[in-house]
Amino acid sequence: MSLRRVSILRGEDQVIPKRKKAYKQNISDLQRLQLEAELSSRGFDGSESEIDLLLRGGSIPSGAGLRIFYCDHRLQEDDKWRQWY
């Protein structure tokens, strides 16, 4: 049973704060253009969907077990399986 339902059944009047569901980095128009150019130079489309995915904390596979992600206003590449060896 959920926490909210249990508290209602017990007669407690408790407010449970909602979690923030969305996360997105805010960047300027210039940074967006730079990100688009860097994606294009690495062989990606640089489309709105790719940029949106990266700004929401996602990553794009770049081959050979590597992934590209956006962190600290930079496009970075990391080994996806590094933690396993």
C-alpha cells in the first residue's frame, strides 16, 4: 500500500510533497548552436530531439561501447561499461 493511502486509513492528515518529474539543463542560444555544431562534427544530426535528450541528462551511443553526454556545458565521451572492469 502506498504511504499516502496508509496515512489516510490511519486517519492522519499528512501532506506528501510531490517529486520533481522533469530535469533539463538551461543553456543559452549560443551554447545550443555550439552543441549542435559539435554534434554535427562528430557525425550526429544535431537535431532538436538529440539536443533535448542530452539536456535532460541522457546519452547517445557513439559506437565501440562509448556514449556521448552533456555535462558542465561540454559534450563528453565516456566508456559505458567502465564500471564493470
